[in-house]
Amino acid sequence: MPKHVIPETTWPDRETAQSSLLFQPIAIGPIQSRTRTWVPAMVPWRSTENGEATPAVLDWYERFARGKPGVLVVEATGIRDIPSGPLLRIGNDGCIPGLRELVRRVREASDGQTRLLIQVIDFLRIRRRPDRRKFLERFLEITDRHRRGVSQQPGMEERDLSEESAVREALLQLSEESLRSVLTEREWESLEFGFRERVTDTEQPHIANLPQVLPGLFATASRRAREAGFDGVELHYAHAYTMASFLSRRNNRTDGYGGSPEARVRLPLEVFREVRRTVGSDYPVGCRFLGDEVISAGSTVEDAEYYGVEFAAAGMDFLSVSKGGKFEDARQPAVGEAAYPYTGVSGHECMPTVRIEGDPPFGRNLPLSRSIRQRVREAGFRTPVVGAGGIQSFELAEGALQRGDCDLVGAARQSLADPDWFLKMELGRGAEVRRCVFTNYCEALDQKHKEVTCQLWDREFRPGDAAVAVSQDGRRRLVAPPWTP
Ligand SMILES: Cc1cc2nc3c(=O)[nH]c(=O)nc-3n(C[C@H](O)[C@H](O)[C@H](O)COP(=O)(O)O)c2cc1C
Ligand code: SF4
């Protein structure tokens, strides 16, 4: 049973909507957004295995653009030139023509009224949870610690463990409890959850030198974004990924890039400065970061307030605030699957549903953007702040702006459920909005890296309808049903 019900709401008439703050223009650095409506990044899992934009990717963004949001942010797009499944990439110049076409389609569908940003991301390696036998027979690197640990187990004292294969054989025979005592904490985690790299693995040269390589990678990706015609770049400093891990209170690197808040924010600032130097001061660059990590020993809103002021002072053009979405509290994946950072408490806070404990999910994360915005203003900066999390009505969106919770209203799932919802409100046709039910069918698809769709779209779809583009399983619409203003 849902704990929270979608509240009844009153939609504004056209005149009220058009005089509201929500539909007033706002500057985002050197550009203007026509309204204060914002569609945050959402990965639809529609690119090729090489990260190129497919016709389905273009259709996806075109459909959002028809609803003419002030700002539309393209999904987390990988900055490296490495295979990463059907996730969009901007890691080499070959990506530019496809992205240029995406920009063209959005401009055309929105009559040039939507500002288009692209979210650029770096992430570290994560492997699927292994089968126990395979892990012990093949993946685990055998060390003297294992030899010692095995020889201390009852009945194994006399074993000849000089050969690696003998150690592996012995490990396979151990009970769960004994095996846990023999493996390091990290090895146990790799067995139970799948191996996951961290920014603190500085004994690995490619992790130690992240501060040397990331500024250049982000800057080159941003240069490509500008060449492709995007209106700006959103640096992904949120959730479970590399840059958020540098910002995390859990980052205890000792090379000047971890430990104190000043050291944790150092690389995010260096990345930004290199991006700025590359794209110029007349090109909008901002970031998405966490108002709260919602994990034990993680960063809180106090850290986020400090980061927000630092980012504003460095010259970012906008700050988009998110919450949670971490690996640290992710649910254990099944064997053969990878951990998903939106499964634990922090994940639920990131994309709150009607089943969430405590306060309703609607506008639940706005206190974070409010505190950050207040601190940024007190420090003398006008940088616009984007809030998000369960926003699904005019009342909530306009109220957030009026109260100063944020300067732009982000709505991800409500815009997925109905990409025309902002436009419907603006035209005084709010009664026609298809309202999100906040049960995260879409997020479950994201978790499986399946084409993301909304369950509500299929109410207007009969499988076999030749006019409608369908998912690979043939059962779901790939884009929202059309609407004529
Ligand atoms: C299917 C799906 C994919 C998402 N992908 C991204 C992403 O690529 N980058 C990002 O910063 N957030 C991503 N999010 C999080 C949303 O941008 C947003 O922060 C979150 O859903 C809460 O806002 P909402 O309540 O308006 O949906 C995704 C959310 C969903 C549902
Ligand atoms: S699938 Fe559910 S949670 Fe996702 S957008 Fe649609 S109604 Fe909202």
C-alpha cells in the first residue's frame, strides 16, 4: 500500500500561469531560459554499444522538446572513449555529428524555445557480482594472507599451500564465516557485491592520477558539446560517480584531493576551471551535485552549502541540487548483476516514491536547494539554483519559486510521464496533465539497463499498433503519446 497519495491539485488558468514566476524568463549565465522550468538528466538506454545517438535517442529528446521546457538536460554522457554499454558518449570527435543532429531536432521541435544542456559524466569501474566458485577459482588474487588464513582453519593446519591452486581449493571448502575471516573486507565486498573501484584506491596509478587526467577529459568533452551546438554543459558531480566521490566526506585521499572540505572540492574546481578555460566565459557551465549523500559518514547539507559557495565563486552559471543515489548503501545484487546505486535508502531519497518513509516525496528535497541557495546568496552570488524531487503540480513548483527554495524547478519523472506538462500548465490546460504516480516503474527499467519508458504511456497503446515505435520486448511505447496544443 502506498504511504502517500498524489495530492489533488488546482491547475492555473492561462492568465494566472503566464503571470506566475514559473513562466518568467531567467538568466543562466550568458543565456536566457524562456521559463523557469527544467527537465533534469534522465538516461533512457537507447544509444548504440559505442555510445552513439540512435534514431530512438533523437526521438526521445524531440518528444521532450515538444513540451518546450525552459531547459532540457541530456542524459549523463560519458566523457571517455571506452565501451560503456548503451550509454550516450562524448568521448571522441566522432560523437559530434550524432549530437549535432540531436541539437537540431530539439531546436526544431521546441521552435528554438528550449535551452539544451548536456550532462557530462565520469565513472569508475564496477563489475557484476561474481559466482562464488568463479571468484575463488579465477578472480581472487592469492596472497600470503590467504595462505596464513587457510592454514589457521581447523583441519587445514597440515595442508601444503605452496601451489596457488591448493589455496583456491581450500578456500572453496571454507564455510561462509571462515571465508569472510580469511578475505580482506574489500575482497569480501567484491565477492558479495561485485568489484567496485573507488577514488581512494590510490595504490592504482590510474586512480592516483585522476586529478591529472579528469580536467582535460571534461574540458575536451565540453569543447565537443559546444561544437555540437549545445547551449551549455552540466558537470555531473552528483550521485555515485567519480566527481561526487571526490566531494564525499568519505574521501580520505592524502594527496591534497581528500580529507578536508577544501581538499575535497579541489578537483571539482580544477575540472571546472579547465572546462571554463576551454569553452570560454560566454558559454554556460554549471554542475549537478548532492545536497546530502544520505549515507553514514557521508557529506551533509553543510558540506553542500560550502561547495555551492565555492562553485558560485569560481564562476559556475548554475547549480543543480540532487540528493543521495550512492553505491555505499545499495542493495546486494543477484549473482551476474551489478550493484545499482538507487536501491538503498540514499537511492530512494534520490528518486522518492509514494512508499517512502516520513515526509511525502513531493518537494521532499527542496530544503536542500533552499539552504544552499541561501548560503550562496549570503556570500553575494546570484547563481541560479535548480531544485528537484517529486515536483508534480503548479502549486508545488510555483510555491518553491515564491519561497526561494530554488530559481528553476526541475521535474524528471513528471516530465517523463507527460513531456507536455509544463506547456499544458502554461496554456491553462493543466487539467490535461498525465500525472506521475511515483512508483518508479521507469527506474526499475533503468536498473536493468532496459529502454526506459513510463507505464502511463501504455494506457493509450495496443501492442501491434504499427504507427507506434515500441521497445525491444514489443510491449511498450518508446515515447509519450502525442498531444496537440
Ligand atoms: C530513468 C531515470 C534516469 C535518470 N538518469 C539520471 C541521469 O542521467 N543524471 C542525473 O543526474 N539524474 C538522473 N536521474 C535522476 C533525476 O534527474 C531526478 O534527480 C530524480 O528522478 C528526482 O527528480 P523527480 O522526482 O522529478 O523525478 C534519473 C532518473 C530517472 C527516473
Ligand atoms: S513510470 Fe511511474 S514513476 Fe516513472 S514517470 Fe511514469 S508514472 Fe512516474
